[in-house]
Amino acid sequence: MISLFLFACVVFFSVWLSPGISLQWPKWGQSQQQEMGRLTLSEGIRVRTDVDSPRGDGRLPVNLDKLIAPRKDLDAEFSAPLSAASVIVVDNASNSVLFSKNMDEVRSMASITKLMTALVFLDTSPEMTEYMVIAPSDVREGSEYIVSGDRLRVRDVFNTMLIGSSNTAAVALARHTGIAPEEFVARMNQKAKVLGLSQTVFAEPSGLDPANVSTARELVSLTRYALSREEIRGSAQRQAYTIYPAGDTTRNVATTNWLMTGQVRRVSDAEIVGGKTGYIDASGYNIAVTFSHNDHDITVVVLGCADVFARYTESDLLARWVYDHFTWESTSGESDS
């Protein structure tokens, strides 16, 4: 028995002292929350997370004080009818799915595409104060505020794309980068891969093509990442914007997000952090939007709603239900709704 013990000691210290071999010991004093920050919740959102990474590298930071998923009231069930074909509600801090309906169904995303267009455009480090001219080849159908021949500052075209959902603006910005159209779309798809969006595919930058597809689950990740960029979040929080075409009269651009304008009756008092709407015949009425209430952010995506009002009323109703029936508890044990 003693000889066996001595033999085990010899083997152990041989490995210990051998170069190139590293033994990993448990980090007994290290915060469990810090270790969890490097994990993606398997039942939540498929997005790479890392507590040490800055925003802008394809990964979303985790709030270490809010890793515990919010707790639902025992008798809370969402019973209101939904026209949306696909729905998801996610707690941003913990990545927990709080409500879902067909959340992994692949559907046309329509103008939510413009969030990725904006991200790829910003990756080129554009000079927002310089002027650009709208070319005839940029013009696309849809609600428009800019026309061929307009000479505008880049920031005006950028804001018109995100606030007024201008298809012409999206195509013009992609062209303004100097990148070939096929390469610009390739960069959109590459960025989707970096973000872990395996079911998301882009065909062009405006959202008019039904081949721009994703899922409600993956659009939560895209929306959250896009809103982490100050330029996009700033646009998404505006109810209106004024553009100044050179040599022409000013034009007012109105947001397509009616949750911010009073055009629909809201039942939730949660703040709108930002979001993006979308519609083509193939997609139905879509919206991806982040709400905030008592410092708790949730992202709601509804796809394929029956009419223009339904995407707002249904997303707002879901937000109210969540904030009414879920309790957030921090790692310190404190809880609030």
C-alpha cells in the first residue's frame, strides 16, 4: 500500500514538473457569476457573450448583477390572442426567453434588414458630415423622403433610412461606401455569422427582397447589438427628423415606430429604447423593439402581424404582461418588478 502511494506521488510530481503540461485547478475564490458571463444560455438567445469584451466586436456584454432570470408569477399566463405568426420576448440582462411563439420559424424580416445595413455601413467609418448625391440607381419603392438628385449630408441619409425606413436611403448608403453591391451583401452575411445568427440571410440592403430572412429569436440578437451602437440608438429614439437637401426646402421625416408617437393607444408605460419596423407583402407587419421599465430591459419581436396596428398593440401588450407578472432578482438577493 505504501509503495503504491509512493508510486502515485512520483507520477504526480513528474507531471507537475514536466514542461508543456498545465494542470487546471478550480478557481475556488472566483465569482461564479464571472464564469457564467462567458456562457450562452442554451434555452435563451444564441449570441456570444463575454463580460470582458467591449461592445463592437460581435459580442454582447452580460450584466453580472442580473444573471438570474426573472421569475414569473405562478398563475401568470398570457391569454390574449396574437395575430403575429412568430413572437419572442427576451430579458436582455439574463438572455432568458420569457414568452415565445414559433420563435425559430424562418420568415422574411422586411425593413428590419436596415439594422444590419446600418451596422455594415458604420464599419466603413463614414464621414457623416460630408455630402452625397442620390443617384437614379438608388431609387426604390416605398415611403420616401429623398429623391434622385438630392444632395444631402450622409448623416441625413442615415437617419432617413432608420427613422423613416427609406429604401432609397439604404441603397444609397451601401453605394456610397464604394463597395460593390455583392460585396456589401456578403459583409452583411459575414457579420450575421460573427453574431451567431445561423438562420439569418441577407439578399440586399433595403429589406424589399423576401429573401432577407431570419427568426424572431435571432432578430432579438441583431436588435440588441444594433442598439448598442450610439449612432443607431440615437436614430431609433427619434420621433421625427428634419433633412436639408442642398438648394431645396427642408423635409420632415416621421418615425415608423408608432409606439413613440401616440398614433396607437398603449397599455404599457415602459420606455421605448429603440427598434425597427418592417413590412412587405411576404412578411406581414413586423417590429423588433426594446422596452425598459425600472431599469429592466426586454426585447420583443413580433413577425407576420395581421395589420399595421397589430404589431404595435401586440408588442406593447406583451411588454405590459411581462412587467406585470415577472419579478427580477439580482445576485445580491434583492428583487423588484
